[in-house]
Amino acid sequence: METDTDVDTDHGLLAAVAAGGEPALRVLYDRHSPAMLRLLHRLTGDSGVAEEILQESWLAVWRSAATFRGDSSVRGWLLGVARRQAHNRLRRFEPVRLALDAEEVPEPVDPGTDVEADVLASAGQRQILAAITALPRRHRDVAVLALVEELPYTDIAEALGIPVGTVKSRMAKARGRLGAALAEGQVS
């Protein structure tokens, strides 16, 4: 999880990258590449393709660092760059697929009296993964970034290029669909 110091440092590093600072790019790469690679692997389902797109993403970061407005965290912006690179590349070759690894998905949080959350918490990881995979892409993207990458809604909005209100709406719909699918036992 990023601390306030990391966020301030990331902003400074990205500004240095915009000014041509290669050492700053290396630090950002070391700090954020694992999360970017996880996202790309989920989007592509192929480790080799994910690694290629990761490199393309960092080239895009190098070229467009000056366009960062600071509306979100650097991590959210970087994940958005990676996602756009993946979608641009995969649009040319094949449809986007989601690959989730059961070991990477965190355990659901104890929700208290929330019925949908109770169902999610009692479901097995494989059922949850199958339910997430069955979501429409627009809901699945938001759910993965929120539940797996644990990004705040503002960063998800930046990564997906949509308003925060849309992120909230899609997340609410994703939770509802996940809860219904798991409650009805539609996934196995």
C-alpha cells in the first residue's frame, strides 16, 4: 500500500521523468511494474504478451510523462497507461480476456450485515473468480481494480478514463451481480 510519502515521491519522480530523468524512470519501474504486470496478465491471460505490453507501457510513460495532470495518484495513472496499451494491442489481435489467479485474490472482508457481502464472504475463491470472470467487461475492469488491486475509486477512474461516479455505479452493479450469481449458485 502506498504511503503519503510514496505518493509525493512518485509525483516528483514522474516530473523528473517528464524532464528526461532516466534514473527516476527506473525507480518508478521498480516500484510499480509488479502491479502493472499483474493487471496486464489479467487482461491478456498470457505472461509473454503481458511482459511485452509492460515494456510498451513504460515506453509510453517515458514519452507522455509530461501529460500527467496530478488528478490521481501516479500508480493509478500508470495502470491506466498499461490498460490503454493492452487494449490498443489486443484490439488488433484478439479479444481481451481476464485471467485471475486464485492465490492473488484477497479474502473478502467481513461485511457485517450486508447481505451481498455476506454471500461473497461465504463463497469459495474459485466461485468468486468465476463470478468476476462472468461480469460484463466494464464491470469486471472496475471490480478487479477495486477488489484485487485495491485502488481507490479516484485512481480507478483515472486508469479507466471514466468519472468517479461511473466507477461507483459500476462497482455497485458488479457487487450486485456477484452477490446474485453466488447466492443462486450459478457459478462453480
